[in-house]
Amino acid sequence: MERASKISHANIIASPEVQALLSECSIPRVADTETIAELLVQVPDPEKQPIKAVIAVDGSFREALVRDEFPSATLTFFAFGPLYFKLEDLRQLDHETFIAPEDLAKLKTIQRFPLAVPTRNISRRGLGLQDSIRLTLHEFLFKRHHDDEPLGVTLRWLVFRQWTGDRTQSRTLEHCPNLGCTREKIVLLPDTPDVFDCQVCGKPIYLADVLRLHELVDDEQGASRITPYLLSALETLALVHLIRALWEMKPLLLREVLFIKDGPLALFGQVFTLVEPLKDLATFLGQFPDPANPTRTLPLLNVVGLEKSGSFVEHAANIEKSLDKAQDAARADGIDAGVMLPLSNEYIYKYVIPGDPGSTIPYGQNTYWGGKMIFKAKDGSTYVATVPTFGGHKSKPEFKDFMNLTEVLAAVSELRCSMYDNALIPVALANRLVSLSEAPSSRILETFAKDSIRR
């Protein structure tokens, strides 16, 4: 056993290179009350609330150790899905002296999607880890769940923007996903099969390869890096799956539903390539012609991403007093719906995270499909929210730029629960119904995996 030196820090402190580096560093400053007051916008109540129902999408994953001895082997279990309820059922509970189980059950209509993915030293059908994962994702996405169309159909609909009817849309894979193959620039079209053989190596290429998760898989190091990106992509696909279903059933039904995603409307890592089609989908649904007046548009999409942790949530807590002061001023003006702070490039890079406040490239241009804001609801709850903006991503969004913002924030204000700070009922319920706990879920899943996998 080697003991750490008690004086090694002296060399670091005395280093001119370290001193020079630290002298060039800075941290975001604290936002002053005057700046916040200038940027805050009072949120009016909607003239008419078209939103009648809420759909919240959430998920979780848990890694299970299949073999304890080295080299270890692991399997990761995923659970995700959308939860649905009517706002009227929630409002009705406020008038009940006692809440019966059947009343609460109305708020727990959820569609679960379970998935298991090998993530270290596990082979399917004798394949390497990368190909085992690719096969697993292909089979999951193109399998029917709950007698519904496969999620892979929605992936195709999204990637090739099939809502436009344009059959020339394409997506290019830069390289064949099969190890050792030299083929490049594989063009996928709307009618490309779900799986087809590579013309060079003869091995299968899956439509699911557009997620590019295989690029982060290493047969020796494992695939733990893909798990958060995969879950985020699956949650987003589940949300778009429902949007597509309502669009194809009756487009105007979308006006009556609020879609809530746990976390920002963003995709990180390899799956960020879905962000551009998501932006295009939001833009398309935001320009729907109003049946009552063809000269006007009727934005159909009501969607919001809500964050529970991270730098933006910490910043929102830091400016709580300024938000309270602004809300008091709004109430004095007779407006009681709350206040919101649209987050521009300059504000984000000056007060929240490091960056260039003068940059004209919108924050999250490649990863977000909505603009960020801080919302102080009339009940005192504070939320960090992402809502799609008209005309694409903006470096300085204004209130009018956010899609159906008055109606969306009014619905969010109705959904508060007390399970944790600034919690929302649909997000909290969805999390409770699909989350995989450390105990006993982890131990049960490990036992299940060990008993089921062939040695």
C-alpha cells in the first residue's frame, strides 16, 4: 500500500504554469436584481384553455451485474413509457373530501416499454458486443408493443420527415456500422428496408443504426456510455410516437394535449442527429392552417421539457428572490399567472455556464429543439422549461417566439405536487411507475439475469 505524499500540493501551488492558467479562468457571475427585472415577462392567463389532457414521458435504467468474477459481465435494463390523464380528472380531486383508489387510478394510465441491453462481456447469438447491441435495438424498435405500431415506424417517420410527403428525403451513414468494413456514404431513403445487407461485407445494416450508438461501443471497454443517450432517445421516440398517432388520427386533437418530457427538449451524444428532424416537426406543426380562418395559423404542438437538476435549476434557485419580487409586481398590476425569464445566449453565458456572451450561435443549436426559460408559477413553484420556438432556434428568444406558451404554462401551473421541490404530478407519477430502484429492483434484476443467461 502506497501512502499519498502530504506535501505534493506545494509543487502544484508553486507551478508558474498552474498559476498562469488559473489567472485566465473565470466563473459565471451572479445575476443582479435589476438585470432580471428588465428581462422578466409577465405571463397572462389564456383567453381559452384548449388543453384537456396531459401525457408525460419518463424512463429509467439500471445496470445488473451478471458475473461477479473478473472479467465482469453486465446487462442494463430499461423501463420507459408515457403516462396519460385528463386535466378534468385532476381538477375533480380538489373537490373530493376523500380520494378513493379508483379516483387516483385515473391518473395512472401508463404504457410501459421494457428493454434489456447487453453492456459488457455478453454475446447474443455468438456476436460481438457491438453487433449484439445493434441487433437488440433493431428487434426492440421494430417489434409491436401493446398491439401498437413499432417505435421503428415512428423513427422512420421522424428521420425522413414523412409528414411532408416528400419521398426524396435521405439520411447518410458515413461508414458501414459493421467492424472492419470499408464501405462509406451509405444513403438511406424512406423506402429503405428496416434491415438490409451491406454490399461490401455482406453483414446486416439496420435502420436503427441512424442513432449511431454503436460508435460508442467497444467490445473490451463495454457500452456503459450509451445508456443515458439511449434512454433519452427512447423517451423522445415514445413522445413523437404519440404525436404521430394523434396527427394521423385527427390533427386538431394535438391542440388538446400537453406533452411533458422529463428533462430538457434536447438530445446529447451520438443521438443528437435526431434534433434537426425534431425541429422541423415542431416548425411544421406550428404552421398548421386554422380551419376557422385559413389566413391564420393554428399552432398544434403543446410540448414542454422540465428539468429537475443541473446548472439551470441551481441558477433558478439562486435568483428566487428576484423572481418573487417580480411576481409581486405582476400581482400589483392585476396579473396572477406568473412570470417567466427567457434565457438568451448573453444571459446563459454570462450568468449560468461559461461561454461567449457575444456569440450569435444559439445555445444548444445542435442539441436542443426548443428554447429555455425560467418560469415562476402563481403558486410559487419555479421551473426550468424548454418549449419549441417559431422559426427555429433563437439566440435571444422572446415571449411571442415560444409555441403556445400561454396555454402551456397555464397547464403546467395546474400540475404541482409535493413529492419533491417544484414537482409536477404527471412527471412524478410517471417516474414512480417506471423507475428502477437501487433496492430491491437492482438485486431482483441481477438475480433474474444470472438465472436466465447461459454460461
